Amino acid sequence: MSSWFQSVKNRLFGNKGQETPRLADDPFGFSVPGKPRFLLSPIFEKLIAKTSIPEDQQKLLESLAPKGVIIYALRHRSQLDFVYVSLRLHQLGLPTPQFLFDLRPHFWQPRTYAATVVLRNLLRHLSRDGMPNPYEHGYYRTMVQEGRSGLLFLLGKKGYYQRTVMVQHDPLDHLLTLQQEMSRPIYVVPLVLLYSRAPRKERSGFWDIVFGNLENPGLVRKLVSFIRNYSYATMEVGEPLDLFHVQAELSKDPWERRKQVFELRRTLIESGNEIRRAVVGPQIKSKLEIKDIILHHPRLESFMKRRAKASGQPLWKIRKEADAYLEEIAADYSYTLIQLGEKILTWMWNNLFDGIDVDMESLHRVRKAARHNTLVYVPCHKSHIDYLILSYVLFRNNLYSPFIAAGKNLSFWPLGPIFRRGGAFFIRRTFKGARFYSEVFSLYVKTMVRFGHNIEFFIEGGRSRTGKMVLPKMGLLAILIQAVEEGFCDDLVFVPTSICYDRIPEEEVYVNEITGGVKKDESLGQLVRARRFLKKRYGRVYVRFAEPMSLQRYLERHRYDLKSLSSKVRHAMYRDFAYRIISSINQASLVTPHALVSSALLSGARKGTARSQLTQTIQLFSEYLEENGVRFSRSFQHHNLVIEDTLKDLVKSKLLDRLKDEDDELEDEVYILDDDKRLTLEYYKNNIIHFFLPAAFVSTSILRQETFRFSLGDILEDLAFMKDFFKYEFVYDTDLRDHQMAKHVLNVFEKLGWLRSLEPAENQPYMLTHRGLMAVQAFHGLIRNFFETYWLVLRSLRYVQKKPYMEKDLIKKVLSAGEKHFKMGLIERPESISKIVCSNALSFYVEKGLLERRLDDSKGEDKAVERFEYTAERQQVQYYGRQISRLLRAPHLALQ
């Protein structure tokens, strides 16, 4: 019997200690020769092929492989997780784990090989040799020194007693020891595998007891979750832990070293927790739970008691009123609906657009911020579908969808209930006279961020009908800042987000509203009629994120103490922070083909533009943008082709007419732009006007000079006036002084050959070149319509001299006068006749004291209306008239 035993042992281990070639690499069964194999592996591989891993993380793993040894770190010990990870990494061509710490993957290896390993280990166990220890035998040392990737588990019952109580073999400690013997770094990469991205529930149920909780699900739960959600499964990696740098700081004292290793393990576990939080989000409480928490909040209870006492109503009625407000406001988040919505939106976007381009570099910054902070997404608001696109992009890139502040006008059936399930909570357009509602809404928002939910809101309030950013509304921003001040959360990180479109579906609606049409309320009828939009295509959508902005860092940098701010300083702080957000959105946006072509077409007043002249203007604008480092959409890689395609699209859409004499090869083709189409193109021009604004201001000042020689001082005086004059139109970079802005523009102009510097000693050291004259005329043309609108409003103040006017009635008068003045040739641009710009101009003239808003309550408080009354002095009107006339070089616009 003993001779037979020895014979079998010799076959398995080789004579005289020589192992068989197949088993020489792994005498213990911890290695994985090739990828894991099992009966249903072909089917399993097809399903896991849908598991997403962000592209930037794939590149990270690819970059680490040549530099060192990768050891993946999973949170919990699991055979299934190992198989899943190994197969998916193999599919992506990424480094796969070739050995495992403290886990023998017998079931996933070829049957003959697995049986041999099992039998050999059994014989070792039965023999006097005993089971070999891979740590002491040098197996792990050999694998790591050969540069093979491995996998370890951070938590689990297996090895816990030896690692924690007996302080024996620990994978991390062993790797640190090996690192001291190696020159190549060992990278421990935390890896998170999520079979489902459904948000966690607060309470455990019966099935959690049976199948394991969501933190450490059992095999059955994992399989069920995978089968139900395999297309939404995700795998992400955290920041690699470079042991080469760590080992230099290790203590020589064994107990201190043990403590350090424990801290490293906790760091890796926390890294995984942060990844999980960014993808899945915090625990979701039901709408009823949220309402219950808010209704019993001490602050609201105190407010309700005071209200009950003041009104004489019983407290339960006041509480019922608060509950009704919460029912009106609160979201009712459903992950199932989010999943269904993603499929529907994929179909919609494929029908509406040629694609959604997401800037992955900026998204990577957002992903990192989401792992540590509660985020507040602040996108620009150009279309009704902005919030759908943003939530879609985040969900598709393994970031959970935020709760969205939506206007109450969108709460109509059937969309209202659907939006609520998608995370929308509804806000009234105004809180005026609704103190109790304001208190309830404010507490709802603060409670949501207290529980770590990301929020999305539109700082402009409503959609921009003009294409440029609308000046910020402070209400919701103030509530979020107060949430940090009052301790609901430690910090909020704001993410300014740019969403740009080649074309938007609401083109016709916006033009109608700008020219005086009444905005129609959203309704089921509008939803049905919206089907016609699916019959058109609107080009591409571009999503880009600005650098995330920490509120706490902003407060520290500017030394604001929220507890001690006066009302005036607090409002100034809100305004400054809001303007910085909008400025960041502007800077994050990019130049689309339609925006660039529209800008070139509208830089002049003529109806017809020769193709050669249009091309030249586009080239001038492109040179300026490139010199300033502005980003273009990817389609500009083929510049001439994309411009040609854009012009064809505008002709096809009947926004342009194309004239070409086919019999005359020498004749240049001409594009005709009808007056009633200019407002549509104005929208797209305004998408990028913030990039051109400094050049437009400087160019306007240059053109008003008597000669084409000028100094920086000449520019600065005009620049200060224009920035103030258009303060209700544009948002400026608050960190850039006028002198810096003007000097930068002049430097760019000079670099492009549009200016020449003369002798420094001269009073006018700059001179415009011929090509520079063409450029400044084009830049000035981009803002001429704004001057004309402000002139129209200024001239129309004479109506208010006779009697007070409500705003809507006065704007009707201005628009009517604008039509007449345009036909008379007093103004050049039909796009100057804009209801929204008129409203901004009125706000400016009110601030300067030419008008005053007064409340007329002669018919009772319920019917009180606000009217404009004339308060200007003649010199004030003449001053602004002269300034507009001078800057436009149009003497006929001077008002007497």
C-alpha cells in the first residue's frame, strides 16, 4: 500500500522533487491558467460583455501594466466575483488576475487539471508533508516577481482569525514585504463589481436575511440580480495604491506595522465604498418617510405652532397644509422607471440626434468628485430635454441620476407622475406671498442634501429663449448655501454643466415668444403635438462639465463667515457665486458648426452674402477662437466639409436660400437670409457670443475712433461703459479686470496680424491693418443688435412720459415701434426687435433711474399691478442716446 501511495505521489509531484510541467507553476492550486472555464461560460461571457467599465479606467489599467505588478482588491471573498472580473477583464484585453490570495479556483479550471490539483493536495494532506503554505513556500513571491497580476480579498471569514487575531499571514503585509525586495512597484487596485445599480434601501427585509444583504450579497442574490440587471451591471476601479511609495514609510515595530497595514486596508475598503456611492447613491427613503421626517423637524414644528397661533387654526390643519405642500413638491424615486426610461430615451435620441458627445475627461473629474461629495449639477437651460439628456448621460456612465428641481408647470398628467418617479421634485415659479410654502420647500431641499442625494437645478430659472445664458435666479442657490450654513451637510460641490445642440426642437416656439408671442403652458395636448419633432433630426448634442466648485473652498478662499454676514454682503456673495457658476458653464461650452456659421451670417446687415465673404468671416472667427484656446466640436476635424454640410442643412431647413448661376463659373454663389429667419440664427449665434464678447467690445471701441489709430486708454473708457450698459445681458469673468481683458484682446489681434504696434512713445501706439478692419467690423456686428434694442427702448420712454405702463404693454409699444423704425432704416437688424432684450433694457434703465416700478393697488390688493413710471431727466436720456450713437457711428440715433 505504501509503495502504491509513493508511486502515485511520484507521478503527481515528479521523481526527486521534479514537478510535472503542467503543475510546475502552481503546486497549490491558487493560479488560473488562462481564463476561467465552466459549462455555461459561453453564455455567461455574452451576458457580461454588457458590463461597463469607464474608458478612462481602462486606460489607467493599461498604463499601469508596463510599469509594475497589478494586484486587484475586491471587498468580499467570492468565487463568482472572481470569475466575473476575470472574464470581463479578459474580454477588454486588460491585465487579468493569474493567481489568487487565499482562494483556490478549482471549479473554474479544466477538469483534468482541477482533478489533479485536488488529488495532489489531498495526498499532501494525508502524507507527512502536510498542506504547503503558499506564503512560506515562496509561491506568491515567485508570482509577483514574475510580474503576474493577482487578486486579493479585503474582507471575509477566510483568513480573518490568522490575520487579525494571530497576526499571521496577511496578503497586504506580504505584498509590502515583497515590495522591499523589488525595484518595480506593486499597484493594489481597489475594484468594485456591482450586479445591480439599484439604490440601497434603508431597512433590511426577509430576503436580505435569506440571500444576504446588499453590502455582501449571497450567491443566489447575486445570480438573480445579475439575470435581472446584467445590462446595467458595472465594474469600476479606484485610485491605485502604490506600495513602492508606501513601504518607505512602514514602521519596523511589528505592532505599529500591523496598525499601518490595517489603515491601508481601510483605505482600500473606503475607496470601494466611495465608488459604490457614486454609482448607486445613498440609501433611498420612500416619499412617505421623507414627508414624515420633514413634518416632525423641530424647525418646521416651531413654524407651524406660530402659524397656528397667529391664524387661530388648530395645529392639525396647519400640519395638513404642510403635508399638501410636500405632496405637491416631493419626488418619488423609482430605479425601475430609471431603467425603463434609459431604454426609451436611447430610442428617442437615436431618432432625434446624430449622437450625444460627452467630454470624458471632464466627466472623469465629476466621477472623482462624486465619490467624496454631495454634488449639485447646474446645467444651462436651452431645451425641455436638458434634464433628460443630463440624467441619461450620468446613468450611462455609472453615476446615479440626481434629484431634479423642475418647474411646477411640468407636473401635469401624465408626465408629472413619471417625472416624479424619475427623481423630479416640483417648485413654484414664485414664492411671493407664500411664506409657509417657502419654508416647507426649503426644508425639503435641505433634507435631501442631508441624506446625501445629488441635486440638479437650472440657475437661469427657465429656458433661455435667446441662446445665451440668462442671468441667475438666486432662490434655490440660497437654500443650498443655507443647507451648509445650518449644518445639514458639511459641503456641497457644484458642477456647472454645458449642454450644446447643433439644433434645438424649440426653434419656432422661441422665435414666436421673442417677437411678442405668449408662452403656452405645458399640457397633454402639447405632448401629443410634440410627436412631429421625432420626424426631424437636429444634429448632435455636446455635454461637457466644468471644474467642480466646492462651496466650502469658495467660502474659505474669500474669507466668508456665513454666520456673521450682513444681509447686503450675503446677497453679494450669492450673486458672485452664481455668476461664477454661469461663467464656468460658458467656458465649458464649445463651438458648434451651426453656431459658428450663424455668427458669420449675422455679422453683417445685408440680406445677401457671397460665399467667399462668408468663408472669410468664418476663418476670422475661427482664428480668434483657436488663439484663445476655445474648444470646437469634434466635427471640426474636417473643417471645410462640416461648414459645407451646415450650410446645406440651413438651406434644407429653409433658413437660407442659395443663389448660383450654373452657367457662369466665375460668379460666386450667394446665400440669401430673409429678415424673418434672422431671429432663428440669432439663437445659435448667442450660443457662443460669450467667447466673442471681449473682442466685440474692443472692436466697437476701435471703430468709433476718428482714425484707425488708437491707444489702450481709448479702449478702456468705452469698455467700462459697455460692460455696465449690458450688465443685464451678459455675464463677465469676475476675476478679469477691464485692463486685462482689453490688453489680451489687443495682443491676440496683434498676433493674428490685425493690428500693428507703433512706437511706444506715441499717444496712439496701435494701428489697424486692412484684414484687421474686416475682423473688427465682423466682431462689432455680433452685438450691434443689442445696441439697437436698447436704443428702441430708450426712445420709447416717451410713451411712459404720458402715462404709466405695465411691462407687457410697454414692450408691445417698443416692438411695434421697432417694426416701423426698421422699415424706415433707422435700425439695421430685424433681430433687434426682441421682447426679451427689451425686458433686459427696461431693467437697466430702472436701475439707472430713468424709470421706476411702482405697485398700483388702486383696485385693491388682490388686483394690484406693477407699472413703469417715467422718472428720467432729459440729460440722462440724451447721454445714453449720444453714447449709442457714438459707438455705432450712427448720428441719426442721437436723441435730443
